[in-house]
Amino acid sequence: MNPDASTLALASIEFDLGAIEEGQSVTILWRGLPVFVRHRTQAEIDEAKAVPMSDLKDPATDESRTKEGHEQWLIMIANCTHLGCIPVGESGEFDGWACPCHGSQFDTAGRIRKGPAPTNLVVPPYEFISDTLVQIG
Amino acid sequence: MSEHSTYTPGSGIEKWLDERLPIIRFSKEHLMDFPTPKNLNYWWTFGAILVMCLGIQIVTGVILAMHYTPNIGMAFDSVEHIRRDVNGGRMIQSFHAVGASMFFAAVYIHIFRGMYFGSYKAPREILWILGVLIFLLMMATAFMGYVLPWGQMSGWAATVITNIFAAIPIVGTPLLELLRGGFSVGNPTLNRFFSLHYLLPFVIAAVVALHIWALHVPGNNNPIGVDVKDTKRDTLPFHPYYTMKDAFGMVLFLIPFAWFAFFAPDILGHPDNYIQFNSQVTPAHIVPEWYFLPFYAILRAIDFNLLFIDSKLLGVIFFGGSILILFFLPWLDTSKVRSGNFRPMFKWFYWLFVVNFVALTYLGAQPAEGIYVILSKICTAYYFIHFIVILPVLGRIETPRPLPTSISESVLGKAH
Ligand code: HEM
Ligand code: FES
């Protein structure tokens, strides 16, 4: 009854970021999981960098959550790390995401700031193949 | 209680059958002659009402399954097809959906009846434990049934509830993938839920049989909680006295049931469930069905880490613990007196517990912000304190009121 080969076959995808304007997000599917791709504004990046580590439940720097030279791109599995709902973007007290299910709130780097989720939104394994093409998985 | 058997096979064929499969004797002993305390009130009709509810779910469910398609591309439309096109489908579907709510309303009354009258105390511990097991099975069944229409609430309930299991250390993730049949909720999930949703009610029926067996060994508890001393003076045969009382209770229960099913079949549901499941958008207001709200409030109240346990696992521990603690109730309540009527302090704490439970239901439906979060934490703490501190302590410090010497004395006054 475990996942069969046809499910496992969709393990890796390529995605072109070219069409996403600054301040826009899209949600794409990877392994059946929704993935947020957000083109962050400079203000959002600055806000994320200004947060002291001591304020974080699951400490992680903004740098560790993005790829060097591509800091404007935030790519994360969209499921809330609590019980898997999809948080709503550009909302909540931290200008990031707010989860409608049990009230978790994430900042502009997708880090958990408030509510029952124990950890930051998960950054999937991905690589930039070129400036606008990423491979996820 | 076979010593009360008064059955004498009437005809030759009954005698022949009685020597091979004494099913008529069994039915007469357990469904007709069974000695039942003569002071049972209407709270005692809910057992029979629950049997009726299970019957209604099974009959309507089997018919629904003839028209329902367990495939993510077709499930949503097939339920709409049942509601619009299938002959009589509108009523079959609404009786099944409303029936689930009525079933839970009845089971909550039944459980709280047991808690007030101390029906879980010796010698009825196994009876109580089987009841809690039925409650758990009902929750699993109702949850999986709710997933079948494949609306937004269905899909997100499936996502959140299966994720609860992922919090369990080590086995969590493999277990999650096993429950879902994939990394996320999808067609394999729907198929296994349909299969289990069809199976579990019959498992429930089997546990109900054990539950009634365990009831018929010590016999019923009663509102004064005093054991039957003299079968002749203290009891009445189940038929016709309680078959009639139960039948009347069922009729009364069917009035709100029919009102919901005929006039407001969707009032207990959520409009979002009439939007097909979209795994990329969670509806803005996620709330479970009303009967899960108290436990949902407990799950949500835990938003802090404790030592090495993170908030997610801790929430799941409290959530599971809030139901599992019921298994231990017979040993947590240390008082020898069963009925709350004779326990002056317990009575107050009982009603406080009821109010707290209703408050948790209310809080579960509110957004997780501001004062609601704080109140949820207080009510969650009180829920556990009731079981772990108040009940054990009360039994030691409380002086119960004097008990009547017998059931018949409590009904008829002292013998002249
Ligand atoms: C313990 C007894 C049961 C409970 C508590 C229960 C509960 C539920 C619930 C809450 C739903 C969702 C209804 C809706 O929102 O429309 C549902 C749907 C369904 N159930 Fe059950 N059920 C039970 C027994 C059964 C049985 C015995 C069967 C079949 C043998 C069955 C077959 C179905 C089917 C096919 C659906 C999907 C159609 C629909 O959504 O109305 N159920 N059930
Ligand atoms: S799933 Fe997001 S807070 Fe629970």
C-alpha cells in the first residue's frame, strides 16, 4: 500500500521563473505537493534580514533559506509545517504567510514566528540551472 | 443472566431448534425478560437510540455506495448526482449526513449520562472501555465519510488529520505515506478511505454486540446507582416496559432528526464543502464538523514547545490524550458512590466539566487569535485537571449523602 513507482516517478521537475514579476508569487506542484515560488521585494528581504536570531522559534538566517545571488527568490513547500494546510500569502503580523487552519504565522523568509507550527516552511532541494530556470527535487 | 430464563419451547419445532441453536431462548432472555431496574429515566433510552442511529447509517450508507464513485475526478459530481438525480437520493444523502451529526449528539448524551451516574465504576469498567472504543471507531468512520464527497473541507480535513500521525516520532512519515498512499492526499487516499468507511461501521456493530454483552452480565446501572437487591421488587422485564420507553425515546429523537434532514440538510455542514477539493488553496475558515470541535480546540491550544517535545507533537499528545484518558476514568474516580445525585461536591464539578466542554466546542469554532487562544489554553488545562486532579481527590474528601437502601424504596418510599 506504500507509494508506487508511478507516484515516485514525478520526483523532480524544472520550472522557469521568467514570468514572475517582483512582488508576485505562484504555486506549482512537485510530487503532488504545492510549492510557493515568491519573487520577493527588497523591503521583504530587508525585513527578513533584520530579524534577530533570538526572536525565532526555529532559528535560520535569511541566507540559509535562499540561494546566493538569487536572494529575491524564495522557494518553499507550501504546506504548513503544523498539519499541512496552505498558508495565505502577504498576510499575518509578519508580512509573510498566515495559516487559516490553526493560526500559524510565517515571516517574509517563511520562518515560523507564531502559532502551533514547530518549524519553518520547508525549502525543498533545488538548484538554479540558469538565471531563470530552477530544478526542484 | 440465564437464571431468569422462563422459556419453555412451545412447539415441537421450537424444542428441536432449542436443543441445537437456542436462539429463541437467547432472544427471550436478553430482549424480553431481561430484568431491568424499574427507575431508569429517559437518559437511559439513548443506548437504544444509538443502535437505531447505527442502523440508519448502515442502511442509507449501503444505498449511497451504490451510486457513489470513489475517484477524485468523479466523487464530487457523484454526490451531487445522488442529491439531484438519483430517485430518493436527496433524502438518502441528507439522512446519512444529518445522521452522522445526530449519532454524535446521541453518543455525547450517552457518555455524559454515564459520567454523571458513575456507570463506568465496578463492575462495569469493561462496558465503559468498549464504549470509548466505539467512540474512537465512530470518529474514524465519520472522518473518513466526510472525506468522500471530496469538497474543500473533505480534502483539507484529510490533509490535516493524516498529518497528525506524522507527528509520531520515527514511524510518523512512513505511517503518513501509508495512510495517504502517496506524498499528498489524492486518489489512493480516497479509495482507501472509502474501503475503510464501508468496513468500520460493521466493526462498530461487532463492538456494540460486545458492549451489550458486557452490559448484560452486571445488568444496568440506574439513577440512584444502588445495585439491584431483589429482582422481583427492584426490576421490571425489559419487554414491554423498556421496549416501549425506548421506542418512545426514538420517536422523540427522530423529530429533530427529520427536521434537519427535510428542512435544513446543510445547516450543520460548511458551504466550502460544495467547492471541489483544490490541493493548492486552503479555505480561509477551516473548522471541522461540530462534533470534533472540543478536541480540535485542544489540538490548537498547544502552540508552545515543552522541553524536547515540539509544539506539533505536544498538540497531538494532548489531542490523543484527551480521548485516551477516558479509558482510565474508572480508576481515576476514587469515590465508591456511583450516582452524582448523592455526591454534593462532585455534582458541581460535573457541571463545571460540562460547561468547560461546551466552551471548548465554542472555542474550536473561533479563529485562533487573541483572547480565544488564551481561553482555549485554560479550558484545555481544566479538561485534564478534572480527570487527573479533581476526580481522584473528590473521592477522598467528599462525604456522600446517605443512599436509599434499595431501588424499590427510592421509587415507592419506605415499605409500610
Ligand atoms: C458509523 C456509521 C457511519 C457514520 C458516522 C458515517 C458518516 C458519514 C459522513 C459524515 C459522511 C459525509 C456526508 C456528507 O457530507 O455528505 C458520509 C458519507 C458517506 N458514507 Fe457514511 N457513515 C457511516 C456509515 C456508513 C456505511 C455503513 C456506509 C456504506 C456501507 C456508508 C457510506 C457512505 C458513502 C458512500 C458516503 C459518501 C456520500 C455522501 O457524501 O453522502 N457510511 N458518511
Ligand atoms: S496546519 Fe497550519 S497552523 Fe495547523
